[in-house]
Amino acid sequence: MLRWLTGVWRGASFSIKFAIVILIAGTIIAVVPLLTAQADTRSEAVDRAADKAGVAGNLITGQRQSLTAFVNGVARQLAAAHQLGDPQALTATLAQDAGVNQGYDVVLGVLPVNGRVLAVHGKAQLPAGTLTTTLEDAVVARATTAATADGQPWLLSSAKVPNSDVTVFVARPMDAAFIAAIAHNLATSADPAELAVVRGGHFAAGGTVAGRVVSGGEVPTSALLQALASATPAIVTFDSGPEAVATYQIGNGFAVMVTTPVNAITTSLQPILILIGLILVSMLFIVVVVQTDLQRPLRRLDRAVAALGRGEFDAPVTTGSDDELSRLGTTFEAMRRQLQATIRATAARAAVATELAAAQPLETLLSRVCHEMRTSLLADVALIVVTGSETDDGFAIVEGAREFDHAAYLSGDGPLAEGYRHPGAGAVLLGAAPSSLEAQLGVREFCVAPLRIGTHMHGVLAVAKKHESFLTADVDVVSITAEQVALALERHRFLAVVQRQASIDDLTGLYNHRFLVDYLGQQVALAERLNAPLAILMIDIDHFKNLNDRHGHQAGDAALAAFAQTLVSSVRRSDLAARYGGEEFSVVMANTSAAEARLVAEKIRRNSGHTRIELPDGDPVALTVSIGGAAFPENTDNARELLRLADESLYRAKRTGRNRTCMSGEGSRRRTPRSVVSVVHTPGSVEPGRTVGASEHRRSAQ
């Protein structure tokens, strides 16, 4: 057979021999890059799995850090509330704090309370049992990961309550929903990934591996166990095909396992067919074409494919002239850009999630998100416009352009307004017309997404470019980021409303006793530090008990509400009016002397006497009030004694006939006041907590 083949080869013409050589060379050219690409693809898959495992570990670390920030806040709150000796009140506080983590199945508790663990799960108290024992042991051991008897992993964080031996802890289960959320941040349509948690040779929590859903307690295949034992990324063959497997240790024997498929490599027969056709036309033409129009472009494409296989996505693929190979290079360049955008998108989603989970002021948080979006998407401008709410004014965070009137943009007809009014979910691509306000920013293409939670609109998020277009992966990043930012804004709005409601008395609309005490402490410290005057009035409605006994509590409530309105209209905007308790009220006045405080007190007493209240039974009632006051530094060298002195003056006013004002020190030798610095602000509205000049108080009292 070999002799016969040798004879045929010797008798064949040079053209046939050359054609056979070209065919063999073409086959080699087609096969070798395919094998190389397959090897590079497997290596790339292993690298991707390792990178994604690291990202998953960072996301879990971010979750643990978020729990740490949350539990530290709860510890400070419990220390300030002094409820550690009241289990019922402590349980209510824990349930309220646990409600902040809506959507998360967390356990919040303290130990020891009366020698045992007190914990809430959701809004209900968690009964003593295996779970509480497990969490208690983990807290005592200062562990950050705990395992229940059924192998379920829990993220755990604890903190000492200041000035006590009580520890507060929070635990979140790493269940199937938690794993799915982490996997969602890792996977894209172009780069899928699946996630599970393993421990001690079995799956510790639900997840997905190689397209198959696994449950806690299930034992992996022998090949997968062998890969897990090596603790290094590897390729494992499943029924669905080869998968790259990598793990990341998260503590207490638990590890996050990430699997990502090894992409199949396909190659086109077009270069081979071109070579065969050229051989049939002319040997010389084949040589010229191979040297000039085929070999060099193929070398460029080969280098580009090898670079992509090594994960080098920043070097562009040159295309050259407009022929078949150049169009193939254009396709490779588009693939490179898409892969690069996908990697950027994955990193951006992880970075944004980390930023939004951090404990920082809202505007700082949004500014960092804008910076991350602009950097990750290679955009020229990134901005977030937040509309006003019942607790905050609207504002805009802009990076890459000058600040602008966001209200005018949202009410106009440009891309921001269209995106703000967009009724659907996700982001939209919009162009800026030359006549629009957005065109003044120097950009032409916008990717805009509304910040909507249910029916509540928080604002709009947008990125813009001057010349390049946005890719599909960029649109996905903007959509997901908008959802995350909207959730953060809704959480901020909810907390602000709750905080405001906690500081306001429901009946009168004035600040309550708790807020008054905190505010007075701040003003006292400020007055002593600046040596500035400070006055306080204590006010009591005369014969209020008789009003309640004669006309009923509903009439008493009406009287309290009416007097609250009279009190607010009688003081400056910078003064703090509060309901001290029952029929007692208080006014804190910064930068106010004793004489000026008496003028204000007389104004309040005079206006109260002119107020007529129509009671539910039809009888009109006139109110009179008794007022006691004290000022720093005229009445005391220690501003912290003001409340006591004002209270004593109030009771002196009540004992001496009511419907009068008594200031501390009246009728006795007064202290010589120290030198006082008046802190005067520029004209304008002054909010509680800021001091104003004495001249303004005299204008208010007239």
C-alpha cells in the first residue's frame, strides 16, 4: 500500500502536489488554532471560575460588613434607650429594628438577658431551641459563620452594647434565596455561572451546579469531590458537559463553589475554501494572495484570538481593508467589545452593590455610584436626579458635567424627562435633540432608567456619551443599578419618615419630650462652648384638669392642639417648641437673654389669653397659661441647670396665682453675667439648632 501511494505521488503533477500540500496546510491552519483555542478556552474558563468565586466571596463579605454596621447601630440604640432590663420593651425594639431588613430572613437578638438569649425572627420572638443555642454558641466563640444542626450556614455578626455586658447579634441564613441573589450578580447571558455552598463533602445550602438544582445535605459526584479536595480551580465533566469549578472559603468550614461552563469552540471553513479556490485558479496567485492578503490578516486574527483566550480584552483587533478577513476581524472586534463590556458590567454590578450596602450618607453613596457607573461604562457623564419627598428636598448628583436645574430637565422634553416618565421597567436608549437642555451638556446619547419602586417615583438615573454607542451589557448594568438605587432611596425615605414620626407628638404636631431632651443637650453644650446666651421657658395650661373633668378629654385634646398652634405662631422659626408632657410645653431659645425670654413669655401668655376655643359641646373656652423661665448665664453659670430652674419658676408662677410669668432669680439678687458672645447669622430662615441675634428675638416679641 505504501509502495502504491509512493508511486502515485511520484506520478502526480506539481499542481496536484501543490494543491494537496495547500489542503494539508489549510487543514493544519484550521485545526491547530481550534485546538489552541480549546485549550485557551478551558484555561479561560478556570480563570473565570476563580474570578467569580472571588467576587462571590467579596459579595458575601460585603453582606457580612453590612450586618456588622447594622448590629453596631442596634447596639448604640439599645445603649441609648436603656431597655436592657425590660424584656418586653427590648423585644419590641428588636422587632422594630429587624423590620428595617425587609425582604431578608434575619434573626436579631441579645444575650444574656436574665440569663438567657432573647431573639426575634422577623417581628416575632424566637422561642428557645436548637437555632438559638447554635447562634449563642457562635456569638460566644466570636464566629462570623455558624452552622445549624441540619448543616444550614448562617452569616453572623455581633457587637457589645456600650456600658453593659450584653451582646447584640444579627444572623442571616445563607439559604437558596441568598445563594440565588449572589449567583444573579455573577452570571450574565454571555457568561453564565452557578453557585452552591459546600462543607465537609456535601452541599450545605441549596444551589445550582452544572444546570442541576441541588439541595442541602446532598453529596456531590466523586469527580466534583476530588476537585473540591484539591482546593484549586479545575475542569470537571458533568452530564451536561465540561465545567470549570472554583471555591472560596467563607469560614467555619464553609466554601462557596462556583461552576461555569467551558464554551465550545467552533471555526469557519471559509479560509480553507478560499485556499482551495485559489489553488485551482493559479499557483502564483495563491502564493501572492497567501503572502499579502491572507497570511498577514490571519496572523493578526490569530494573535487577537490568543489574546482573548488569555483574558486580554483591552487590545483592539485591527481590521484593515473591507474584505472577508477584515469583516471577520470586525466580528472578532465586536465580540471583544461585548466580552469587555460584560466583564465591566459584572464588576460594576458588584461594585455598585458594595457601595449601596455601605453605611454612608445618601449623597456620598449616590456620588460613589455615579463615579462607578461613569468609570465602568466608559461614559462621559453620569448623573442621578432625586425628586423631593415629604422628608427631603430634591437634588442631583452629576459627574462629568456642570450642575444644572434638575427640575427644569425633568419637566422638559429631553432624554431625562422621557426616561423619568418611562412607564416600563429597565433602561432605555435616547438621543438628545439639538434643541433639548441635555444637548447643552455636550453629550448626544443617553441610557436612562427611572428610579421607581411600585408606584412611587424617586427620580432618574442616566449615563451619557459624546460619540460612542451603548452596548446591551451597558443597558443591563444601568437597569440593575437603577433598581438597586431605587431600593436604597426607598429605604432612606422610609427611615427618614420613621425617624421624623418618632420625634413628633401626634396630637399637637410639636416635637416630643425625647427630641426636646436631645436638642436641649446639644444647645447646652453649644452655649457653654461659645459662652453664648441660652434661655428656656416651661409653660403649663392653667386649670387643665378642670377642663377635662367638665368637658371631657376630647375637649382637652382640642385645647392642647389649639394652644400648640398659638405657641408656634408666638416664637421664632429658630426656637424649638415642644410638648414636655401632659399640659406642659417648653420653648428652647438660643442666643436669648433673660429679659428677651420674658418678652417672649409675655407674648405667649398674651396670645393664649386672646385664643378662644370652640369645644365639641359648643361652649367657648379661653385659655390662660403659667410660664416659668431661666437663662444662661444670668441665672446660672451652668447651662445644664436651666431646665430645673425653669421648672421651679413655673411652679412659683402657679403657686402665686397662675396666668403669669416668673423668671428664675426675680425677687432675689441676680448673678453677675459673664461676658457673652452673641452668634448672629445672616438673614433668612433659621431652623432649630441654629442661633440668631438678640435683635431678632426683640422683633419677634413685639
